[in-house]
Amino acid sequence: MRIFKRFGLYVLSILLVVVLVSAAFMVPWLHTPTDAHDQALRGRLAGQIDTLIIGQSYAMNGIIPAVLDERLGTVTYNLSGSLMPIYGQAYMIEKELARNPVRHVLLEITPDTFTTDEHAAYGNGDSYIVGRLDSAAERLDYLVRCVQLEDWPNIYARMLLLSLRSAAYRLLGRAEMIDDANMGYNPQRAEDVSIDEDWARATHQAMSIFSDPLEANISRYEALLERCLAAGCEVTLVYTPVSHCKVWQLYDQDTFLQWARGLAAKHGVALFDFNLLKDRYTLFTDESSFSDDNHLSAEGAAVFSGVMADVLARHRAGEDVSSLFYESYREVIRDSVYWGRPTAE
């Protein structure tokens, strides 16, 4: 009996430590306005937002609401999040649809959207969403309704580590606070992602991007799309530009393109794959327009958001903008900045 009492006290002690550490670090972190904790800003904007951007990090790092609003006369919020699973996107957007006069939804569509398994990623995207919700009750509701129970410890551990890091950054004077003017957009520093001739030769169309789409992700995505349409929103599917070297390296991009076009046609919505822009090689450079192979830098996002705003304005006015785009990725490769080196045959 004494052993059981000791064990019970031991367990209670651990639980007490967990609660105290969580209270000391995680609670302040959850209420610190950063790009991962924008709930207070979204609350202040309730009733004003008429355009939502929703997706993962491609859209979060690549689409600047202020640029769209200046050209289109809208009030746009970028609701996207790093590795945000589709069921998480649906949970987040449901709240904003309920409290805002949303007329347009720009829905990110990338191969990653359909190939990412949130469970295999140990709840990375889920932890981002939990941090952006308003209350403990709402966070619990999300966990119970959307997340596998075995992922709960991973989410807690990730959030605790992030809160500890945040506390350390605050002590060092390096806290990353939210900039309300960005409206959810998360600017990234430019990196040179260009490749040399040897690497271009070795990687020319050597990688896959859409080999294993998950049926669960496809059905969730279609349900999210239909929910936005049912709310009376005009939905536009958007694929933001990836680097020239990324396009150069992937061999099944046209497979994804045809699939995405079929999905758009099935639901009667527009699809703009901005990787097919005919001006992509003059608009963007691998030296400064990207933060990594997949994501735009702040400089690239500024250029892209202007182009995107113009395309949307012309499309909404009834103009056919198809002449601005290549028909296929084969054509994009044909005109690649890496073509003509001793790589292509």
C-alpha cells in the first residue's frame, strides 16, 4: 500500500510540475501577438473581412493582403498557416465565415496539400492551429473533434518548446511580434536558391511531386471548397510560384496540373497556377525572389501579389486571362533559365 501511495504522489508531483510550467510559459506565449497567435487581431477585424486566403505556408509567405486590397478594393486576411492540415483550415475558416461578410476565398492548391499526412508530421500543423484559437475551450473542442488522440502529446511538447524558446527570445530582446498591417501574411528573407550546372544536370526532372495523394485529404479539400461555395463565396484555387530550380527538378507537375484542372472544373471554380506565368523568368529570380525552393521571399511576394491582383481584377471583370499562362509545365521547362546548359537532352 505504501508503494502505491508513493507512486500516486510521484504522479501527482509530475502533473503539478507540468501544470506549473505550462502556466508559467505556455499561457503567456499563447497570448503574445505573433504570426502564430493572431486571434486578437482577427477578433478586432470581425465584421470587416470580405476576402480570405487559406492554405499552408506557400500562401502564408507569398500573398500580401495589402497589395490585393489596394488593387481590388477589398479587405483581405491571410488565414494560412505553416503545415496547416485541411481539417484545420476548415475549422479556422468556419469561424471567419460566421463573423465576416466574406465574398471571396482564395484557396491554396499545391501538391503538398494532398500528400501531407499530419499524423506522420507529429501534429506540427495542429500545434499552429491550437495556438491561434481564442480560448482553452475552443482549443479542446478542436483537439477532440479534429485530432487523433495519439497526437496530443506531440502537440503539447511542440507548444511547450516553442513557448520556452519565445521566453528566451524575449529575455534576449528578440521577440517576434505580429505586424497588424500584414493581415496574417508572414514575410520571409530572401535566399539564393539557384543551382549550378552540375546540380542542374543531376536533378533535371528527377524528382516527384504528386506520387501519393491521400484520399482523405482530397475528400476534406473538396468538402472545404463546397463549404465556401455554400456560404455564397466566390472560390479561386491558387498555386503560388515556386522557384525556377524546383520546376526544373520535378517530372510529374503536369500530372498534378491536369488533376487540379479537373477538380476546378468539377466544382465550377477558377484555377490559377502561377507557376505557369509566361513572364515568370523575368518577374522572379532564384537569386532573390525565394526564401527556399518552395516559398517566396518578401521581395518575390510583393511582385507576385501585384501580378495576382491584376489577374484577379481582370478575371472578375470577365476578361479571358489564359494568354498570360503557359498551357503546361513542359512549356515552362522549355523556356527555363536552366535550359541550354549541358543538362537537357
